[in-house]
Amino acid sequence: MLRQVGTLAMASSLLLTAAPQVWADEAVVQNKAISVPAVPVQGDGKTLEASITKERAIELAKTYITIPTGYTLQSVSLNSYYANTGRNYPTWNINYAKKVKDQYYGSLNVSIHGLDGTLLSYSMNDNDPELKASYPPKVDYKAAKDVAAAWIAKVNPTKQKELLYNDAEENAFRTPLDGNYEYNIRFDRSVNGVPFTQNGINISVNGEGQVTNYGFNWDSNIAFEENKTTISSERAAQLFREKADLSLLYQIPNQTKGKKNPIISYNMNEFSLRAGSGEMWNPSTGAANSVGNGKPLTDKPLSGKPANTLNLTKEQAVEKVTATFNLSSDLKLQQASYNESTNSETGETESSWNLNWSQSSEKDLNGKMGGSGAWATVNSKTGEIKNFNSFVPNGLDADKEVEGRVTLEDAKKTAIDYVKKNLPFYTDQLALDASSEKDFSTEQLKHMRNWEIRFKRVIDGVNAGNENVTLNMDRVSGKITSYYFSLSGVPYPNQKPEVLTVDKAKDMLFTQYDIKLNYVVANKGPIYGVPIEKYLVMAAAGEVPQNVSKEANNQKLEAKLVYSLVPKFTREAYLLDAQTGQWKNANTGEVISLDKVKVDDIQNHWARNELQLMLDYQALDVKDGKVNPDQTIKRGELIKMLVIAMNGGNGGIYYGKERAASFADVKSSSPLFAYVENAVDRGLLDPGTDFNPEANMDREDMAQLIVKALGYKSLTKFDGIFNSNFADKANVKNVGVAAIVLGLDIMSLSGDKFEPQQEVSKAQAASAFSRFLQKRAELQDQHRYF
């Protein structure tokens, strides 16, 4: 589903770019708008007129939005998006801005439907340097939901009864750690009480209770499958488990490239179930996407590893591509460039030739394709062709159906022969991963020019990092039109390690999904009469068919009633370590908890809320279900807590092996390494011989860290300006530090003493950090730490 949505979005983006746009006069200053006539927009075989004039659009914008003081009208434009999904109507885009002495302090954008005046979108960005966000936020999640509901009642009351609140964001919500937080409120379109999540309303509400973004997406050109008798959710859960196809996958977290220990994880295929029958289904093919590992082409490689010493000349690289893909003699080499770079995964220097051929055309380039072309990249050291792409305009008439002469099975055989001949060293690691011809509808095949043949890299039954080799083959000529080599030099294990059983992995994976009945738009086949693959090629060549908009308006999209797996945890990408059974951050490899952290020893504690806040961000470690709130906090624990708090609770702090350790006792292998190094970079710690992460933290050291985090370190040098009215100031190394945290009420006296050497408990640290966050918001402008 996600892959298809991404492809559709890409195609829609190109369609938008290609669509003609009609711009109103932009010389609009301080509401002195110049009238423009209604603009004709091509529709379903007739002329659609923008019945809302510019003046009326501006008037409507002011009824929907309260324009803040100081904001003036900057520009108005009328766009005709006749080829965009569900948006075959003109749109007025109106922009306001606040400007003070040539400095922009904010912007406000409004989009109005050109036919019925509906508010389509709104966004506001306030850059006023004097603006300070409150912490904690003035409104909580419930209040933000109320604000969003009231907003909808004002700007789009006719759709209220057709909306269902989507609680996914709220279920994943954690109390924010800074005042610049925005609540994302989502309402899905409801069809007979069933959500259609691809339509609906999105609203963002900031901590002050202000709506900062609004988006309305509603497609009237959809036919919804009738809600007949469906299988029960319990039966759906059983079927999901039975039909789920798990495979093993080596993953290298995005921020740890170069490490020699890829994580082996369990991966599950994406699919839905038809609500009526329980059959597997997805929007792309009507069948489930398999992630099975498959069997490689051969048991052993057909040859040894290619030599790394060829150092091909330009002429040799050109001959390599020309011979391999039988390039036409009509194609002339237009460009050849040599490049060297360092592989971020292996550290090795790589060099390549980038080649480009083209053929001039006698056709008029204004509305017709220009001519044939090809481009390729060749590894100059090994002679391996890394990628190849060719373009031949013949036969791409928008109204002409493709007469496929090459079957998918024949294309697979050709692709296998290519791999065995040109990639013999990899044949024992490449498994065929291609669809069956029966997976494509007759309508799809009429408009599909190429077969795609993909080979996954599989090592001893484990997919290697989503690496693959892909070929596209012309269904008419049988020629290879494109080739992509995506295999890295990462040293994966030759043998699969011991892993969790499939049943155990399923038990864990399914705890992280809800099973929900919903509508999903089925495969659109040719988008608006032209398939995605074909349209992308035609758009790139400038040959957009004139009948696209007509077919767009005449084509009825179909939404199927299905059960879907909806992930519960959406904050960050994660994986299931197949060896340890741990959930890990996909970006850093750090162990994380997907569920809300709960402990059984803070329920009646005086600092329960503050401790839970730190637990929610995994800033405190839990052992045997306990956090031990009154236990002294270690220096390493407190640094981790402070860095997470300053980082807004965002995970993914990472330092690679290239980072030299600032302290001898916190090396790169330590789980505290990233936090300690980040504290050094923030100026909280000064590098030295030892950090002593296991030593107990005392009050003065904690106070000093907090003062540095506030940016007040230099201020502590001026002793005479502080109120140091506490009995034991003679025992305090830096009176200014103590005075600041006391004066800001971040820390408090014990009787009349500061007690600088007193050890700090976890509860005291959590409480101090909670007050630190509040005071930071009051003292610093919103941009200081972000």
C-alpha cells in the first residue's frame, strides 16, 4: 500500500507540473485587489469556469480565517489542477505576510475551491522573534481536539457528520518536552460508518491552542464497495496470522553505515483481507506482496569476484555498454564523465564512468517526443555496469494499446541469462522475485510497456539489506530497456545465525498492530486513462496526451472494503531483532520500547508525574519492572536524561566509530557514548581523562549542568549580582550556579542550606528537569535549541 501511494504521489506531482496554470495578477498590495474574470478550466469534455472571483475568494478567506494584525495581502493565484487526483477544479491560492522593515515575521496561506468556495487548506508560520512558547503547553490533547472540532464546525460544517476521529496519533502521544509542540488531529471520511483514511481532514493545533494547519481532501469520484456481510474481526486476526509471510532480513541502521554487524530482523509482508471473503488483497495487484526469501539462481557462484584493477578507459566503458545492450548505431555519445568517490559503507574509493547517448529527431519537440536516448554508469575498476536506462519514443501514442509479444516467462528467462552472463559472481546470492502474469489485469496489460524483473540478494536464506538487481524489458521488442545494480560491499555473514522461531516472531509482531475495517482505493490501473509507468515516461519527454483530463473525470475509482493491519507505534522506524527478540530503532540500532513504559514503584510517589515523563522518553532505565525512584542517580544516567530532555525527546542520537571518545571510560561501545559525546558538543561537559559514569551525582554538579544547559555559564562569574542567602555558601564551589537554580526555582533549599555534596535521587533529578524545561521555555526564545 505504501509503495503504491508513493508511486501515485510521484505521478500526481508530475501531472501537476505538466498541467497548465493560470495566474492572476500578483501585484496585489494591502487588499487593493484587481478584478480578474472567471477562468475556463478544461474538464470532462466541457468547460468548467472558476465561478468564484478573486474578490470573492479573498472575502471567503476572511470569513474562514481571522487575519492577524500586521498581516497584509501579498499575492493571489488561480491554478487549474485538472489532472490531479480528485482535484479537477480551479483553486485560488491566497498569501498574506507580516513584514517589518524588510524582515518577514510570518506568513499565512489559504486555498479556496474555485467552484464552490470551500476552504481547502490553511497554514500559518509565525517567525516573530519575540514569540515564546509556553511550557507545559497551555492546552492538552483533549483541549486540542476540542479546538479542532470547533474549527471544522466553523469552516466545513456540512462534512461533520461524515467524519470519524482517528485516534492513532493520540494513542502514540507522549507529553511534550518543549513548548513548540503541535498536536496533529485527524478525522477520516466515513462511509456507512466505515473509515476511508485516504480522504478526510487534518488539523494541527499548537500548544497555545491555535490552529496552525488545516487540510481538506475529499474525492467525489469514488465508488465504494457495498458493505455486505463481513467476516468477524476475530476471524480476520486468525487469517492474518495464518497468511502472514515472514522472512529474515539483514538491516544496517541508517546512521550506522560502515559497521560490520548488520542486524538480522524479521520482516512481514504487507497485505489486507477482503472483508467479505477473507482473501488476501492489496491495492496494487489484488494479491499479497510476498517477501519470501526465494532460492538463488545457483548453489555456487559461476565465477570468482571480478578484478578491481581494470581501470577502464572511456572507450572501453562505452564499448562495454554498447555490446551488452546492443545499442543502435544511430545513438551518438553526447557526454562522458569520470567520477571518484568514497563508499560510506566500506570506506573504499570507487570510480565510474557516466555515459549519455542521444539521437536527434526531426519531430517537432513542442508536444512530441524528441528522440531515442540512453545513459549508463560503469564501474571503471571492475567493469561492472551499475545502471542502464534507454528511451525509445516509438509506439507511445496515448490512444494506442500495447500489443505485448513477449510473455513474462520469456522475460524472466532473458533476465536470468543476463545475470548469469554479466553477474556470475553473484548468482548464488540472487533469487528471482517477480510477479506472475496472472497478477495483472487485462486492462493493465493493455497499457503496460515493460515487464519488471527483480532479483533479491539472499544469503543463506536471509535477504541482504533490501539489495537487488532489477531489469525492465520491452514487452514488444524483448529488449532490456533499463537495468539497476543495487548490491553493496557490506560484509554480510555467510551463514544465518540462530534466530527466534517464526511463531514467536509472529506473536511479537502482531502485538504491534490493530486490525481495522476500512475502505481502500483499489488499483487505479491506468491513472486517468494513462498508467503510471507510461505517464512518467511521457511527462519526461514532454508528450502529455490531451485526453488525460477527460479520462480522469470519466474514470470512477473503486474503494474496496478490507481489513487492514494498522501499526500502533508510529513515532519512528523500528525493527525486530531476530536473534535477541528486542525492538530496535531502525536508524541507530538502539534498543527501544514500543509500549508505554510502566513501572510498579512510582504509583504513590510524590514525583510520579515527573518520573513518568522521563520514562515515556526512555530517559530512565527500568530493571525488573522498577525504576527505584529514591535510588541515587549515576552521572551517566543524569547526562542521558539531560541530553534527551534538551533534544526534545527525539531519539536517534548517534555518533559513529569515526568519533574519538572524549573520555577514556566512555568508549564507542558504551550505551552512554552518544549521550556523553552530545553533551560535550553542547558544552555541558569538558573532555578529560575520565567521566566516571557510574559515580553518584551530587546537587552542585547537577546544578552546574542545568545552568550550562540554560546558557548561563558565563553569568556565574559575576558573584556580586546574586542573592546567595543560604547558610552553607562557603561550601559551594560556584555560588552563582547555586543562586541561579534556586532563584529560578529549579532546585530548592533543604532548610536554609543548599547541600552541594548531597547525592541526587532519580526522583529529584526528574523533578528538577521538569522545572528546567518550564523555565527554559520562559527564558529562551523558541529558536534557541531547535
